[in-house]
Amino acid sequence: MKTIFILADSTNRRFLNMYGAKHPALTPNLDRLAARGTVFDNHWCGSAPCMPARRDIMTGRLNFLEKPWGGIEPFDQTLPALLKTKNVYTRLVTDHYLYLHVGGENYWNDFTANEIIRGQEFDSLNMPACREGVVTQQRPEGYKGIYSQEHDETYGRFASEDEYPSPVTMTKAAQWLEDNAQADNFLLWVEGFDPHEPFDVPQKYIDLYREEDGDDYEGIPCYWPEYRKNIFTDQETRHLNVRYKALLTMTDHYIGKILDVLDRHDMWDDTMVIFTTDHGYMLGEHDYMAKNYMPAYNEVFHIPLIVWHPQAKVKRFSGLTQNIDMFPTILNQFGVDMGQLHYPIHGKDLMPALLGQTQALRDGIIYGYFGKSVNYTDGRYTYMRAARDESNRPLYVYAATPTTLRQYYGVGCIAPEDYGKIGFGHLSWTGYPVFRIPADIVDFKNPSQEYSKRAEQNRDSCLYDLTCDYEQEHPIHDEALEAEMAAKLKAAMAAHDSPPEQFERLGL
């Protein structure tokens, strides 16, 4: 058996044809995979953003109630590590450069082989030095949005789109598959950073949409939204949507190269192919841009999943599934003994859904960002439970490897006089000791993800009926229903091994 896992970062399902998009991006290759495989209609991210979602997938457990962005822990048993027990060859090909930063540790170590392509976002690979040492970045006059000279230095070197990091990633993965088409017992794990921002994409892809989408923007470059309320005009917002769709189309084009190899070598009969994302992205909905700081709206957490399995009998599955389900599904395909796990997992094997043996794998799911609202859906209603008061306390980070996004839980992140407040403890599901770090002493240095207090955007608990208000624009005010959903949320948190203080923080 062979498995190919494809993850395209920040894919918003509202742009995908297979999910009934009103103004879909052109994604002929994802459409052809959807036509062949099984489309999951109710698939959700668990922990967000990037690294929390990857840890969910790699370990089969939700982690957003325990810590924010961070590396694989020493007590984690990862998907590629467990596949080694069945002599499965695993290969990672990605341009998600944050694997190489502090807070991205140990995700790629257990793969048999890995290839990380450089050059995305703030990667300083091609930054020059100057007489003073480090170059002082000069934001272009009139420019709106995030600016990165690192990005300009790298992308300014490209002679064609084939040199862009995500196209390189997909092309290299396709070439490896071509060279190893006769092999067996392997997992090819392919991650494209695109369509993650910045939406810097060749003009030919933008031109596919300008007329149809009414994009007449002609100003200075506008391609990188800030993580804040939308500061762009309607014209600029429309242009950003076009750029996002253009980048999604380019990503789809290069995903097609992998599917072409499967066609060319008749590999579909003994290969499982999975396409998904880590999370979605907001492009003006609710007047928000990007992710992390706003409520956990569907645009970010309700994500696409397509699975091709040669034995599958179901074309669409409407039951609730989650990113943690990748873990047992892939392990079981290779006959890995799940009894060797040191702890319980939260994921469910998707095979009963694919084979038509069940219409539901679970009654409800929880999801969210660390230190923000905790959210529950049963497929019809979505309940967003806010912290009970502005202090957002009690709240602790649990980690044996004390790193987070681009920083350690140490110098620059915690004042030396507060080191004594860091304690030791255990999570309920592992005997491995962990640091127990009070949120009060952490300077996260990322405004969109910080948890120093309850965010204004997450002040209120909200309840929505997705059957008539999928856009989540009209909160329901029903005390009995909210009490019922709160009880379900509390039970789900307990089932997912939530630290006890999280119940107190939420007033549960």
C-alpha cells in the first residue's frame, strides 16, 4: 500500500467548486481528485494555526487546550515514527520554512527523508548585509499590509513561476513519485505553503479573474493582509480575493503534476491519496482579515478534505470528521499496531466512513486557538464559549520542550525575575513531566495569537444555527439551547483530556 498526503496551507473551502462555491477558483486538479475520491462535507480543523494543526495531524490528539504554537514534544509518538515499526518509507517535501524555526522542532526528524524548500514569507535566506550590518527595511511609501524585504529579495530572483517555492515543492514531490513509482510501502507527505499569504503570484493567474470578479485595482502592490480588522477599501479587498484565488489556482496546477504521475503509472489501484489543509483564511468576512485573533469562524476551521481510497464506496460523507483523524487512518492502512501507543488518541479511522459502514464517527467536536474561546459543533449548531472574564485566567502552558513561535519560553519571552513562577507538573494522559508556565508571565510577541487577557473580539459567547446561518452572522439567543451546548462542550473537553483550569477559565 502507498499513501500520498497533500496539504495546501490556508485553503478556504468557500473558493472550492466541490463545496458549491459561489465564485470558485479554477482548481481542475482538485476537481478531478474530488470526482474520483470521497469528499468530506463536515471536516474541521482542531487546533490552529499552522504548527498546532500539524501537531494534531502528526499525533492524533488535540493540543490547543494545552499549549499554543510549539514543537513536537518528547513524549509524542508521531505518525512517521510509528510507520517505522512497519518498515514504511516516509518522505516529507515542503516549503513550510517554519519547520526550521524555534517552535517548529522535531516535526521532520522522524521521516526517512525530508526536503525543505526555502524562500517563503520572512525567510531571510537571500537577505544581503550592508555597511551597518543588518539591513534596515524600508517600507514602500503608500504600501498597505504586511511588508517583508526578505520576500522581495527572494522573489526578485525568480525568472519564472517554476522557481516559486510551492511549485518547486510540488514538482520535486512529483519527480520523486515518478522515480519511485514501482516502489511500495511508502508515505509521501507533500506540503505547499501556498495559498498562504503573501498572495504574490504571476500576473497570468490574476488575469484569469480580473474581469469576471470586477477587479480594476491598478495601485501599488497589494497582496499581504495584516492580521487585524480589514483596513482595505472595497476595491482593494476585491483585489486581494482575486489574488488569493489566483494563488490557489497556481497551487492546483502544480498539485496536478503529482496526480499526473499517478495516472501515468496506473497507481490509483494501490494508493490512498489525501488532500486537505491546516486551516482556512478570512478575506473580509465579518470585516476581518487573516486568522488567529477573531472568533473561530467557519472560514478558518471548516476545512476541505478529499480522500481517494481504491476500496471506498462513498462519494460524499456528511458526518463530522477532524484533522486528528488522519493519524489513525494512515497508520491502519499500513497495519501499525496501535497497542504500542503510550497514550489515548482522539482521532477516528476514516475507513468505516469510506466504506459506507457508518454515517457518523462522532456526535460533536471541539476546536480553537490556545487561550481564546473554546468551540463546539454538533454539525448543526456551533457554540463559541468565551472566557468568563477579561482576565482570561486561570491559564497555563504545558510543554516539555519550552519553545513557541520563533522564541523560547525564556530570555525575551519571560522576565528573569519570573522564572521562579514556572513550575512542573503532568498532563492527565502522560506520565512525562512538563513545564507548567503561567500565561501571566509570557510575552508571546505575536499580537494575533497573544493570550495576556481575553481579546475584545472574543469577549462574548455565541451560538449559531449553521443550517440557516452558515455565515454566522445572526447569533441565537436561547438560554436552554445554550445550556445544552455548554454541557456538550464540557463533556467533549473532558473526553479530550482538557487541563482542569480550562473549565474554570470558561466558567464551566
